[in-house]
Amino acid sequence: MTRRIMHIDLDAFFVSVEQVLKPELKGKPVVVGGRPDRRGVVASASYEARAFGLHAGMPLTTASRLCPQATFIEGNFAKYRNASQKFMSILADFSPYLEPRGLDEAYLDATGFESIHGSIHQMAVNIKSRIKDELGLCVSVGIASCKVVAKVACELSKPDGLLEVAAGDERSFLAPLPAAKLPGIGKKTERILKSLGITTIDELAVTPLREIKSHFGTSGEVLYRFANGVDDRKVEPPGVAKSISRETTFGKDTKDRSFLKATLRYLSERVGAMLRQQGKQSSCVTLKLRYSDFKTITRSHTLLQTTDTDQTIFDTGLKLLTKALSQGKQPIRLIGIGVSHLTESGRQLDMLDASARRQEQLNKAIDRIRHKYGFTAIQTGRTLILKDVFPKDKDGYTLQTPNLSR
Ligand code: TTP
Ligand code: MG
């Protein structure tokens, strides 16, 4: 049976949520991202604003120059998360084979669902109208036999679109489109392709695989397959996490070691708490650093024994941090810590060891108190200095995330 995959993406998501709350903004140029005189970029632009050349990622100052009459809105992430949850739960009513991608996008496997809705096209019409009726939002849907073609079809149909590519037409549907429309082709890849004389997807599709691989290595193979409309990736409902990580960007780049350590400690505690909440242990700790020139490094350490304690995560991260700081000279823009290679937590052999047992009891007590009174109800000495830097509420410090980006 040929697969029928849908790609579903809300139109001008952040802006549309604002327009539902303030209907007088409908049909007007609207930007979410911040005030026009602030440092920062456009997160979402209404289609009316796009007519003036505005797009996501454009500096707000440029946006206000191109379209001074636009309404600029700071935005409120909690509102968008709430709308996103409702959106995903409507989709989940249609198929259990649902793979959310970010806040406003999802793949849905609709193979075999014709009998319920009459046709897959009709199923998409039903999805669109439920989202419109219940959330007041417009969504675009692409339907095809694989993910990559469904995604391109969705993108092409926007706004308020619905485009189905019949089985067998994948290759000819993609062929005339610019190569940059293919997911995975960013600015850099596009430049290289141009220098090779490749501008359309068709030109990429007929280039010998050997040649593509000589420029892009093994990822060239994926490009080649996508260009030919071949993509056997499954729709994967979110399973259990394969890794857990927390990170934050700083308001100002820093080299201050005790501040970096304090932040690392706090992030380690958040990771540890989540790890224990999921009943998992980890045997690999990874530190992530982004320097002021945006160069990003990750350094990992494999533990001899699995762990779920904040202290071990922090100690390991700190060793990696100390080493990285002795090598990199630039100020740091972002720090993150994560654990991977997760296993179900069972009693470890060394639990016979009294100190490990004490540690486990301590973790349990801390988690209980935090569950009841909020994350910052218990703070280790090291993280106290963060109170002057990050805003805090009952649920912990509000970490700085870059603009409204994902
Ligand atoms: P997109 O789906 O890429 O954009 P969109 O929904 O605004 O517009 P459309 O799909 O109709 O082209 O991203 C979804 C939301 O994610 C977007 O509304 C705002 C947020 N976002 C950012 O915060 N930063 C970004 O750079 C991008 C691209 C999106
Ligand atoms: Mg969208």
C-alpha cells in the first residue's frame, strides 16, 4: 500500500495567535518579535507584512524601515505554547501516528484512513476546518507518499493551502522548483550548488550521486534521494527521550568562572531532576558551549557507572568546562549540559555502598521538597549568586533564551 503522509503547518503562527486575541489586527501587517527599536529579529510576520519583504530572522530595525505601518508585538511564549498544545491534540484525534515538529508543525501518517473520511484529501479538509473552528487559526497541509514531498507541498500551498501530490508524481512535482525549496538545503549548500550550475531540484536529481557525494560527503546521499522524491523516513510518534539537556544564553557574553560554574550547577540540577522524574540513569554527560563568535563546541564524558545525581552530572560537566576554558580564550555566549545513553534506573550494585544510598535518599528528599514548594525552595550555595542575574519565580530561574526562537 502506498503511504499517505501529511505535513501540517500553521500559517504565520505567532502572529495568527495574536490576531485571534485582537481581531482588529486581522488583514494587517503584523510582526511578532519585539518593538521596532529593539535589538532582535522578526519571529513571525503576517502575510500582509511579507508583501513588504518582511520575513522571520530579519532584524526588527530593517523590518520597521521596510514597513513602518506594521504593528510590532513583543509576543508571549506561554500563549503560543498553549495554542500549540490544542493544535496537537486536535491532530491526535485524527491519527495516533503523529510526529510533532516544533510548536506549529507535524507529520501525520494517514495511510489507510481513506475509508473513515472518504478520501485523504477530505481528511485534510476536516482537519483544517476543526482547527479553524476551534482555534481560529489557518493551517496548510501537504499530502504525499513521503515526508519530504509532503513538506514541500505544504510550504508551496501556503497560506491556508491544501496540496496533494499523487503517488508516482513525486519526482515531477519537485523537478521545476528551486533547489533551495528542498528541506536541508540552507544558504551554504545553495551557494555550493549554484557554483556547480545547479539551481533547480531537477538539476540536482540528475547529477550523478558520485559527484554530489564528492561535495557533500555522506549527507549528499540524502540530498540526492530527496531531490528524486525518495524518502523512507517513518512518521515517528515521540517516544521516550533519548537525552535530556538544559541550556541558556547569557544577556552578556562572559568569562566569569564562578558565574559559569553557578549556571552549570543550576542546569545540572534541572537535568538531574528531570532524569529522576523519568526514572532514568545516564552514563554520558555532555557540555555545550557557544563562544561570542558563535562557534559552538560539545564535549562528552562517558561515566564508568550510570548516575542520576546532580552532583555527578555537575562534577563531570565542571571537569569538561575547566578543560574547555583553559583552551578557548573567547567569552561565552551560551552554556548547556545534557545526559544521554539513558537506561531504566534499577538498583545499582553499588547501592550496597552506604554513601551511594545516602545520596539516593538525599535526591529523593530534595525532589519531594521541590515538587511541593517549587524548584528554588532548595538551593545549593553555588547557585545562590544567580539570583542577581536571572529573574526567579517559584518554578525556578527564568533562563534567557534567544528572542522567541525555538
Ligand atoms: P514557521 O512555521 O517557520 O513560520 P510561521 O508559522 O510564522 O509562518 P508560515 O508557517 O506561514 O510560513 O515557524 C513557526 C513559529 O515559530 C513562528 O510563528 C514563530 C516561531 N519562529 C521563531 O521564533 N523564529 C524563527 O526564526 C522562525 C522561523 C520561527
Ligand atoms: Mg508555520
